[in-house]
Amino acid sequence: MSFSKRLKQTRLNKGLSKTNLAAMVGIHYSQIGRYEDKGSMPSADAIAKIANSLGVTTEFLLNGTKDNLADNTLADKDLLNQFKKLEGFPNDKKMIVKELIEAFILKTDLQKQLAH
């Protein structure tokens, strides 16, 4: 994935418009469009400000490392750290955790439906 696609995906994952991100970075919103849609590359300073505003590293925006992708998509850092610890577990233990999570999600969804 390219810088422009990672930038756009990260911005959307964070629920930000181009205008929101541009205001956070201190540039015009059309510049964000140039980075995302036209493949323009920002200066090193601008990349650092964008990464900081999005809560990701410049390494992720530029190269898309796997660890930083997880950091980008999960806002709850405690939960992220727990998932990272689980990666070293045997597969049978991972399945138990996955089943517990799935059961909890199902229960929560049912409670939401019953409340409406």
C-alpha cells in the first residue's frame, strides 16, 4: 500500500475529514487531497505533523509496518497490548479467547437490540 492510501485509510479509520486533519496539521484541506488523491509527498515536517495528528508513526505512514498497522487500527492501547501478548499463546488457548470475545460481542449486541 502506498503512502497516499495509508494516509487516507488512517484518516478515515480515525473518523476525520480532510478539513479536520488539515486543521490539526496546520495546512489547507486541499493539501490533504493532494497527498491522498494525487500522490504528492509532504515535507518531512508535514509527515511528522500528520502522523502525530493521526496518532501513528511516520514509519507507518511511509512504509506501513505490521506492528504500526495494529497500533493504527486499535485506539485502546491496553487492549492492543493484551492482543500482542496473546500472539505467543498456543492455538488452543487463542481459540478459547476468541470464543470468549465472540460470546461477549454477541451478548452485547443482543442487549442493544433488546434496549431498542
